[in-house]
Amino acid sequence: MTDPEPHRRRWWILGVLSLSLLTVVLDNTVLNVALPSLVRDLGASTAETQWIVNSYSLSQAGLLLTAGNAADRYGRKRALLFGLAVFGLGSAGAAFSATPIQLILTRAFMGIGGSFLMTTTLALVMQIFPDAERPRAIGVWAGVSALGFTAGPVVGGFMLDHAWWGSIFLINLPVAAVSIVAVILLVPESRNPTGGRPDLLGAFLSVAGMVGIVYAVVVSPEKGWGSGETLVPGLAGLLLMGVFIQWERHISHPMLSMSLFRDRMFSFAAAGGILVAFGMSGALFLLTQYLQFLDGFSPIKAGFATAPMAATVVVFNLTGFGARVLRRTGPGRAVMVGVPLIAVGTATAGFFVGYGYWGILVGLVLIGSGVGLAMPAVANSIMTAISRTRAGTGAGVNGTLQELGASLGVAVLGALLSARFASSLPDALQAEGHQSLPATLAKAAALPGSAALVEDARHAFVSGLSTSQLIGAALLLVGGLVVGRNLRRAERTGGSRTEQNGPQSPRSPSPANAHE
């Protein structure tokens, strides 16, 4: 079989898709710098500010798989337009929210639109690009995603310097409007011609299960892994996902075919995606705290300080370097080099933390290089393991794994930091439950011998951050080598395709015309 005829305006279409994606990913982090303004202007409590941030990521993560399946079934262009409209309406509502509850609800509504945009942009890349060009196109998609993730604080800080906090949402409106017009004019419609009946129970189970799991991971750094607020939703989410898996195995029209996980290419690419997101998000979470708490960086300055990581990813992918490496080496070698590079960068930043910014800068560039090599490789492998007619489902899987990996990176490395920090503090600064550095410094300043205690607290935090970075690096190194080796084996054996669409090579998905 051969690829469908490439769409003549495919690179213009990729630009439209990238613009839509950039706006969605920016909103994962853009709000962080506005939290003090929300506390002042809306009277938001600490718990409410956390929900303002988390409601967006929770609704988006929970709906990714369902959104991708709906796009395959009802049309990817239609789903993209729906996502843009919902995201734009939610942004308008968020900008003019008068209470924290209104902002929480509108942010959750934005997350619904974001889930459709995350999945349909990648699914449409799968549709309009032939096999030979797809690695580079996915590389551009991945580069834009990384750029948006780290550019959020910079964009948010700039807007807050010139306007009120609602402006960070209003900038989404012209982008959504322009994207809607461009999608209508440029993007071809495509859908799965054999979608079958809607799997409503599967959709409910997947959404409820993912929301429970992601919620538990998100709150665990603050509440603790053993607290009821973490364990109850986490266990409920795992139980619901177990029921979801059993349900999908026994129905004739599954939302996600469980046979995919018997495909070594798909399974190990999925594991690689979790590792990449784990390393990138975990390192950013820790280093941003160090720069703000210990070096005194403002949020926008910290955003600029961590930007070299995203800049490196963008350079690797927008220049096509990552795609050329992928074509020459295959996904297995790309992951075997890329994820260990993330590990080396994480260890470098962890080792030099406390000695100035330059060591952190080197670590960030190494992390960005690893992400630039590994992220397109795992995304391309996941998308290629699923037939082109189910590209939305593949994009939903890819997005869900990224969200899960990012949440795990923050939760696991954050927990390691907290444990080491608490154990390194002198007895006078020990406290019950979770300890933050600002609260500990405030306590130290109020005690006799405050200067020495403040220095002890700062040293304990650096020790905790360095330890967590080094442990994270070790996990990434081992995981990257194992995943990369198994991906290479899958390349040599051709995987074990058993998806219900029928046998096909994992490196050459069955073609489906972009105008299905």
C-alpha cells in the first residue's frame, strides 16, 4: 500500500494546527504568575488558587482519550472547530470572572476545549502528511508543545506588566477566531469510516478514572501519598480504569482496543512518552522553585531562565534535525540517546544547583536536546502503531501519557524533595506534615539564632533538590535504556500487530485518504 496523495497546503495547515496547540499548552502554565493578583483581586484562598490551576489540567487530561475517539467518529475538522469554539468561550468567561468559583468553572470549561485541540491537531498531522514527512511534522508539533509549556510564565508575566490579570485569557480570543477561519478554509475533513456505535460507558469510565488518578498525583506533593485526599481518589481512579480495561476487552466496538498493548512498538513507545514528560516536567518543577525561592528570581525572570530548555527543543525540531536523526537511527536508538540525555541534564542541574546559574543552564540545554530527540520518536511510534483511521484515538493516548508523565514527574520528584528537605532540617525547624521553604524560612527568622537557622534551611532545600534530581536522573537513565532497547527489538521483529483493523507494519500504517 502507498500513502494517500499529500495535501498541497499541508505545511500551511501545520502552521494553523501549531497556533491552536500553542495557545492550549500556554494555558497550562500561563496562570502561575497571576496567582498573587487573583488572591488580591478576587480574594481567592490558597485552596481556590490551587483549583484555579488544576481544574484546567484535570478536565483536559480526563477527556483526552474520549475527545480523540469522538474526533475519529464524528470528524476531526469538526472536532477541532468545536475545541476552538469551547476554548474561546471559556477564555472570555475566565477573563471576566468575578469570583474564584466562576474562574474555576470557566477554566474547567477551557480544559474541555483543550482536550479536543490537543488530540485533533496531532490526528490531523497524521492525516495530511505522508510517511516520509510525518516525523518532521510531528517534530514541529512536539517543538511547539514544548515551547508553549515553558513560555507560559514569560507570556503571563509580560501581560501582567501591561494589563490586568484577565488579559492573559483575552489574548486567546483573536487566536481562536483566526484559527477557526483558517481551519474552515484550509483543513480537510476526515473521520473513521467504520467507527461503530459510540462507547458511552467506556467514555465515562475513562474520564472518571483518569480524573481520579491525575487528581491524586497532582495533590500528592502537598497532601502526602498516604493521606486520604490522595489515596481515595487515586485508588478509585485505578479501580475505574481497571473496569474500563475489562469493558473494552469484551465489547465489539471498543473506544480503545486493548490488543494495542500487545504491540511491543506501541507499549514501549508509550512508556518512553511517560519518561520524556516525567523528566521534562519534574526538572522544571524543581528548578523553578530553586530559582524563585533561593536565587530570588521573579516568576517572569524564572521563566526566561528556564526557556533555554524549550529553545533547544524548538531548534531540534523546527530545523528538522530530530526528524533526520529519527530517519537514520529509528525510534529505538533515538530514545536510547534522548532519554539518557535528559537524565544527564537532570543530574548536571542537580549537581550544580547552589553553585550559580551556569550549571543549571548546561543541564537545561542537555534536557532540551534529549526531549528534542526522544519526544518525536515516541509520538511517531505511537501514532504509527495505530491505523490512520484511528488517529484521534492515538493522539488521545499520546496526550494522556504526556499528562500522566508530567504529573508523575512533579509528584515523585516533589515528594523526594520534600522528604529530603524535611529530614535535613535541624530539630528547631521540624514541623508536622508538609513543609514549604518559604514557611520554614519565616519560622527560622522568628527564632533565636535566626541567621544560622535560615542558612540551615536553605542548605536543606538545596540538598533535597539535588538529591531528588539525581534520583530522577537514575530512573530516567535506566528507563531510557530499557525502553530504547525494546523499541529496537520491536523494529527488528515488526511488532506484533493485533489491532482489530487488521495486521499492518508498525512503521507503515494503513493509508486512509485525508478526505475520508
